[in-house]
Amino acid sequence: MEIMTFKKMEHGMHVLKKAILLLSLTVVTLASCTPSNVDKTRSEAFKQYETIIRWSQWDAAVDFLSPDYLVEHPITRLDMDRLRLFKVTSYTLRSAAILDEGMTARQVVEIKMFNTHQAVERTIMDEQEWRYDEERQRWLLHSGLPDPTRRY
């Protein structure tokens, strides 16, 4: 049986301290990689909005608009009637950026829309600005619904 000398104990403690420090750093790193509630709800909101747009459910899409945006840019009956003329045939994310420490997101989406009265397909680029509303704990669109009058 070997008797532990002070030097061996000191070396063992030093190795143990390094292992604890490495373990602590690993835990902190993994914790920072876990998606926050804001990130999770952003992903869910974008997926729900995309589904609603793909199915051309224009009235449901209005629910994603920020009340502040709607005060400044009210949606008219003409706007909604115009949107109802279109069926979405494609929704493709072209670019995305997360800003303001994860509280704002901008994305550009290419949307192909088929006009049911004119039998013509249009392609528009929808520039979306989303902001997380802490009070409502949800993401809201601050850039309006897709505009079929804008061409690409």
C-alpha cells in the first residue's frame, strides 16, 4: 500500500480542481446553447404563420399583426378582398436575421400567388419584421400582410 505524500495529494487536488472547472464550463456552455423561450416561440410563430399563408387563410393571418401596426396601417376591406383573390402556391424563405439581442427578426420570403380571377401566378418578395412582445409573450408582425400588388 502506497502512502500518499503531500506532493501527490497536492497534485491530485490540482487535477480535481481542473476537472471541476472543465465540468462547470461545459455545463455553462450547454446551458447557453439551450433555446430560450423567446427563440422557441419565434420558431413556432414563424411556422404557424407560414402554414396560414400557405393555405391562403388571410383572415387568420391578421391575428399575427401587431395592434400598434394596425393602428398606424389599418387593413381595409379592399385589402382583404384583394388578398382573397389569391391562392398561395409557394412560400420560400430567402433570408433571415435575428437582431436586438433576439427580440427582433427580419426575414424575406418569396411567395408565389395564383390569382383565381385572372389565372395568373405572381411572385412577390415579402419583407417581414417581427418583434417579440414581452407583455403578450408572443411574436408579432410589424410589416403587414403580403402585398400582391408588389411584383418581384
